[in-house]
Amino acid sequence: MEKLFFAEANLVNEGRVETGNLLVADGRIERLGGSFPAPAGARVIDCAGKWLLPGVIDDQVHFREPGLTHKATLQSESRAAVAGGVTGYLEMPNTKPPTDSAERLEEKCALAAAGSAANYGFMLGASQEGPTGNLEAVKALDPRRIPSLKIFMGSSTGNLLVDRSDLLEAMFRASPVPICVHAEDDRIIAANLERARQRWGEAIPPEAHAEIRSAEACLASTRKAIALAERTGARLHVYHLSTADEAALFSPGPVAGKKITAEVCVHHLWFERGDYARLGNRIKCNPSIKEASHRAGLWKALGEGRLDVIATDHAPHTVGEKSRPYLEAPSGLPLVQHSLAMMLRFVQEKKLTIESVVEHLCHAPATLFRIRERGFLREGWWADLVVVDPTSSWTVARENILYQCGWSPLEGERFSGAVTHTVVSGQLAFENRRVNPAVRGMRMEYGPQGA
């Protein structure tokens, strides 16, 4: 593994931006900060005028393998990830078959070891099949090897729906790892869908998704999850908030001091209901993109420190699937290659600082999931790095989209700020607009930071 010397970079880390050098050796950050010479034999990468960030950790992606590989694979989407500065990801359990046992989780890890360009972790999915679901598998989770338990609360995905109150409480009490929930109330959604059918028949327009997957459905389920966590003492993380009302339920402050945390996704910060007229089913996702007032409420909560992590919920589908009528088109959109670029746009617009981008995309997920020796620029820690040229402009186009599905809701969008290099566990995984096909990420480990 070659030594890498990043010269005169603007190092963005732990709330500061400081100019200095960084040396990578044997996969780890050997020396950091200040002006020191490159050692003999090191490869020098000139970073003058560029930002050097910790690698982004996306805590919610759907890479579709196994069982749905016509949409995406661990290899295809991880390559898109490193092209966008994402060096680690936590992948969701709603594959086919679902990841609802330790054996299936290990099978996915083997697939990732063979093909993933980025570091990886996989969540166990909660299931309620049978009298006690997979409660015994939840109890047996190894917190050193598994980041979290994922529960789909009242929003069915295959057989991973858990809406029985007794089983939910048992899982909240039993889980030795943080619990991540998708919080939407299916009963409210079903009633909204019936009203939509009465109004439009089977020709429901895509913009009605905001009414069907309503703010009320999200708020009811999120309140239930918070109440369960408060009653049981569970460590709860609520995924992809989409409403101002939900965001107001969470406390401000650093992620390290909280037992109940929240995430917002890039598309809920970027799009609003008016965009359905232009993009239709391409921005159909669960929970739905809602009115501009909710987007404004999410931005307010982010500024107040109520929302801890920014992620993507990357969920690719084929163009053909998305082109079906509303009732047949699947929910989800591909974003993992473009999340950092989207956040850099907000830095340019002064909605965020570069320090806060690093906090929400890199530091916070590492802290929340206890990811060992990643997510920060620290000597002795794994070298997961991203170099960004803030002056380089580029446009999202079919020819530079690396998702297997081949499309993005951002096509035609011009960004200033381009990833020039991505380092995964000390290896140059992306350089000169090309992914290195030989690089393989590592299975991430969990526990006290630095342990």
C-alpha cells in the first residue's frame, strides 16, 4: 500500500479549517497538520486551494443486492458512492431475501467483500413473522460487528413490517445496538389513498403522494417511536424526517449527548412539492417530499441542532419502473453519488458552512453508530478521505452518472465543487474522474471510538 502525501490542503475537521499536510501510510493517517516534508517514496497530491475532508458515511442506502440486482448491486452503487466522496455506508435489510437473520447478514458481508469499493456495514431487519418474530436474532446481535437494528414501523417492506405493539416494545427493550426506524402510519396512509382513489380513480397524479404519505402519518408514527424509546430507554435514531412537525420533537445539541436522534435526507432539503410537476414519479419516495413549508421547517431544525445526520436513503429503480403510472411506480430515488455536491451547493448559498457539512455527513454518523476509527481526521485512524476542488464546475449528465439505473433527478444541474480524490482505507479509490476497480472497502467495526 503506497504512502500518500496530501500537500497544503485546507483540512476540514472537528469544527475547524486549517491549512496543512496529511500523510497516509499502511492505510492509516500517520501524520496530520502543519508544514512537514513528504517522506521519500511517498506519492504527493497537491491540495493547494482544495478542501480535504473525512470520507462521508451514508447511514442509509439501499444497494439492492441480493435479489434486486436488475436495479443495482453492491459493486455498482459503491462505485457511485466513492465517486461522490462517500467512503462508508450502512445498507438496509429490505433485499430479497430480507436481512432478518445473522446468516443472511453474513452472506451480504461476503458479497460486499468481493465487490464493494467503499467500506460497508449491514443492518439487521426486524420481522414479526411468527409469535415473536425474529426477537431472538435481535437479542443475539453483536454490537462490535452490527451497527443497528432497522425497524419499519407501520410502513411495510416485504415481510419487515413490525406494527404489533407488544413485539415493538420487546425489540426496543432487547436491542443491544441502536434502533433505526422508518416511521409512517400505514392506517393513515391507507385512508388517504382511498380518498385519492375516490377523487382520481386509478389516475392519481404523482403530486398527490404528498397527501397520501402525509405529514400526519409521519408525525403519528414518529411520536410513537419516541414514546417507546423514552419508556424503554432504547437508543433510537429516526430516519428521513420529512416534516417541520416531526423535527420540532427532537432536542438540540451534540449527537454524542443524545439517546434519541434524527436524520434528514438530502432530497427533503432540496426538493419540495412543486417539483412533482417537473419530475413526477422520479421524486416519489417514502416518506414523501412535501410542501415548501415543511422543507423550511427542516432547515430551521437543522440550524437549531435538532437534526443530527444528513444522509440519502439512496434507493435506485429503473427508468422503466419509474415511468409507470403513479400507483405502479416504486418509491425511491438514487442520490449517493451526489449528496456531497448537493451540500456544497448549500455552502455556496450560505445555508451551511463546510464545517457543518462535515459534522452532519461524516462525524455524526461515526459517533452515533460507534464506528471505530473512521469519520474524523485523526492520527492513527483509518484514512478515509475526500479531496474537493471548490472551484471546479460540472454538470450532472447521463455520461457521468455511475448508478446502475443510469439516471438521476438532478440531471442538468450544474455544481461548483467537485470530488477530485477519494481514499478508502488508505487506497485511492477515485481519481481523475475514474474509479479504481481494484480497490475494495473493509467491513466497518463498532465500539468506543479509538478502542
